[in-house]
Amino acid sequence: MSTVLVTGATGFLGEFVIARLRAGADRVVVFARPASNIAALVAQGIEVRSGDLGDQASLRRALAGVDLLVNLASLGFGHAPTIVAAAANAGLQHAVFVSTTSIYSSLPAGSKPTRIAAEQAVRDSGLPYTLLRPTMIYGSPRDRNIWRLIKYLSRWPMVPLVGDGSALQQPVFVDDVAQAVVAALHSPAARGSEYNLAGGTRLSFAQLLREVCAQLGRRVAMVRVPEKVAVAAARGLQQLGLGISAEQVLRLQEDKVFDCSAAQRDLCYTARAFEVGLAQEIEWLRRPPPMPD
């Protein structure tokens, strides 16, 4: 039995990765900040090792006796060199790092250079590594993308459509990413490899909006907004701490579709169709709230 250390376990994807790891034969250990909400992990009997991703000493302690690493903590925050160095010194059998397809964006995103440098640090480390790059992840009320859209479209009679809405999207269901993470961890073919993980459906943003409306049983008017107007409005709202960022608006104009054949070959990766995953997410909206204690 191998011992797996998971960083970022309290996040959206972490919940699903932990569930899949616990269904297997590995012993699961979690690395989390002291301020993190670890109650659900503790309730499952999972060992939690506390520390800070930027602190080499606490990472060394957390990696003691660990065979495998799953790093779900964002590579965009600048902690990657510390994590990679500690992992390389720990003599791990394999380390899986989750990055993002946003590194392919043509936009000058603030975190892009940090993410690219983080990926290079992984490659240069000498670690037996795998890099996974999911597209936009959705699949539960904890997702910050499709769930927000579902909530908006369930309440309002119109939605702004930036440009013509023709840019292609390929959202990926969270548990499909979790499956790939666990498969990569135990796949000899995945060592030293990098994979893009996209959903099972390619559709334009306008089609995506229509699918959400159809499944909600809602008729919502799409009001086309010129890109320049939308970007200016987003910048104003961003300064007030409201709405979406200008970068997010601009990214809606980019095609975000990717070839996943390598993941299908090496990881037995199968991504569900968007309409299937969306139906599962909408079920969360229709569940009755829990009864008070």
C-alpha cells in the first residue's frame, strides 16, 4: 500500500480526488494550512498534516513517509518551486501536478508567467512527474463557473452575450478530472508525460447558454454586447469587487478546445458529454435544503 500526500484537498477538485483515492488501496494524507476547513477530512479519518506551501520545513515534514504526491494547489500562486524542491528531495515514486489549459491563452493574464514557470520547474526537477491541464471545471455548487451561470439563468430573464458567442468551449466535469488524476498516479505510461483534459462536448458559448436554459426550462433573452463595452463594464465592476474580470470577458472570445487523445490512450480517460454533466449539476439546485438541527 502506497501513501499519497494531497495538497489542495479542501478545494473543489480535491473533494472528488480524495473520494476516488479512498475508494482504492492507497493511504491518503492531506497537507493543509492551519486555517483551512478540514472538518470533513477529519470526519473521514484522514490524517491532516498542517503547514504552509511556501515553507520548505513544513513540506519536508509533510512528505515524510510519503510515496506519491498529488498537487492540486494552484500553480499560479508562486509556491511551485518550494513544493517541487521538497518533493524532489523526498525521493517520491511519482508526483502528479494539476495545472490548467489557461496557459495556452493568448491574453497576457497576470498568473500565466507564474504557471508556465511552475510547469518548467516540474520538468527540470528530476521527479517522476505527470502534468495535467484541465479546461474549465464544473460539476457541483463549489464550481465558480457553470454553477454561477446556472444560478443567474434560473433567476433573470436576459443574459448579456459578448460578441457573437461563437467561441468554442469544452468544459470538463469535476469527477472526470479526478478519475484522470488517480489514473495518472498509478500509470507507468504517465510518468514524464503531460495531458490536456477537456470535456466530452465542444460547443459555442451561445450553445452552452441555450443548453443551460433548456435544462432549466427557462426562456432567457440573449442580448448581444460589443466586446469593448463588455470589457469596460467588467473593469468598472472589478474595481468595485463585483462581477467578472475583464480578462474573463476577453477569454470568452477565445476558442478553448483541446485534443485529449493522449489521456484517452494512457489514462483510459473518458469525459462525459456536457448535457449529461450539466443535468447532474442542476440536480444540486433542485435538492431541498437540509433540515435544521
